[in-house]
Amino acid sequence: MPDDLPAGLVLVDVKAELFKSLGHPARIQLLEMLADGPVAVSRLRDDTGLEPSNLSQHLSLLRRQRLIVPSRRDGRLFYELASPEVNVLLAAARSLLGTLLHTSRLTLSPLGEAANQDAIR
């Protein structure tokens, strides 16, 4: 790391790259599929419906970000999450989205009630 760059700035950049790597629905789906343990590439392909070349690109990006790791068993290629923290991140995202959705519903609820009252009149 160059001496003229603040450590915090570099960390922010690394975090931004991590979140960019999570910025595609197919990659989130792949990570969710790996949450319970290793999965064969053939199953990832079948369950996602992704073309092999597209699947390979997504897996490659997740590997470069060190979110997943490959392994071979009985001549088949498997992938698994690189660490339990990936699962923690996915769970945190689900929790946050649930909170945001709940908050949105509460915020929109008075608007819906007002529309219903107008329709009754």
C-alpha cells in the first residue's frame, strides 16, 4: 500500500469492490446455494439455468473476491463458501432487507389507508 494513501481510504475501496461483486442477482443466488456446503458446478448450472460460460464468469469473479473456493471430488468440480463470514453477510443482508421492507410498509400504510378512505367516499 502506498504511504501517501490513508488506510481508511483503501479499506473503503476494498469494501466497495466487495459490494460490487455482490451486485448481481446470479452471484447472490450462487452464494445462497453454497450456504449449506459444497455444491457441484453441474448442480449450480442446472439450478440457476445459467449458460456454462456465464456461470463460469460469475464463479470466477466470486473466486477473485475470495468469497468461494473450488475443490475436486471424484473428478467433479465443487464450490463452497470461503468462510463462515460470507454466510453472516448474507444473513445480515436478509435481516436488513426485512427491516427495510417492514419500515416501508409502515411508512406506506397511512397512504394506503388514505386512498381506501377516498375510495369509500
